[in-house]
Amino acid sequence: NKAKFNEYCFNNVLEFTNTLFNHPSFIKYLDTNKICGSIVNWISTLVEIYNEKLGELVYESLLEVFIEYEVNLHTFEVVLLPVGIYKYSIDNMRILQNQNLTCNIRNLTLNFFVITTQDILYLKFLYCNCKSISSFVIRLPKNNDDSLLIEKVISQMIISQNDLKKILFGYSNPFLSLKNSNCSNTF
């Protein structure tokens, strides 16, 4: 990726940012929305007009660093948007494909604006590979064409967790049937 950054004339900036990753093992909390916002702000200070391709490159490079240095996440918040300047956050599947990053997630917040096939795969991967979630917050769009499929996948997600203590459905509560009687804080 360094060669790609050089295309944007950022060779000096990259040497400075390398010092940010001397201790990646200390990263326990990852909020993709905040990362995307920071990328937009950072790029806007370097160039006059925001460049989406450069934003994607920065985001992909950060993901590679997290994966390479085996960041061990405890809290993971993700906003999944299909369009706009944050659409590259959909690439979070790369984070989840590395079990070292996801195996110890305790607090998971997923914020969907539109449910896609990729999002369903995302949830399936999570419930198969992460069993440590104790707090699960999920925000779904009010109108879901695939609400039965989504309910099934979310139900599997809830059942798969060994220590789930809190479940929160944001925006609307179309999934009352998922209320888990073994979990004291579901609402």
C-alpha cells in the first residue's frame, strides 16, 4: 500500500503515522464510524477535496495493521452503510475473518441502515466464531424485506453466546420473539 500512498504524494506523512502503531496490542475498542470520520477529517486536512479512493486506501491500510498485529478487540462497534463516504466500512468483514481479532469481543454494536446479503453473512460469521459476547446492541432498519431471515440469524447469534447478559434492539423492536428468558437484561 505504500506505493499507492506515494501516488497521492503522502510519503512523508506515512513515516509520521507509523509511530501510531508501535503498540497495537493496546487497541481494545474499535468503532468503525469514528474511524471513518477521522479518516475523512484527516484527508480533508491534507487535500482540498475529499478523495474517496484515498479514504478507502487509508481504511484498508488500517485494517491490515489491525490484522497484522493481531489486535485483540473487546468492544466492536460497526455502522454498515451501503452508500456515501463511509461505504468502505462494509469491508469490516476482513476484520471478522481474523478470529484473533474477534474471539474476545465482549461488547458488540451493529448498526444497519439497509440489510444486505453481505450483512447476513457477516452475522453468520460472528455467531460461528465469536462466543464471548456479553452485551449485544443491534440497530436494524424499520422496514426489512427479509425480516424472517434476519430474525433467524439474530436468534442464532443470541443462542450461540455463552455469556450474553444484555441485548438491545434499537430503532424499532420487531423481534420480540427473540427475547431470551435466560437473559435478565433483554428488552
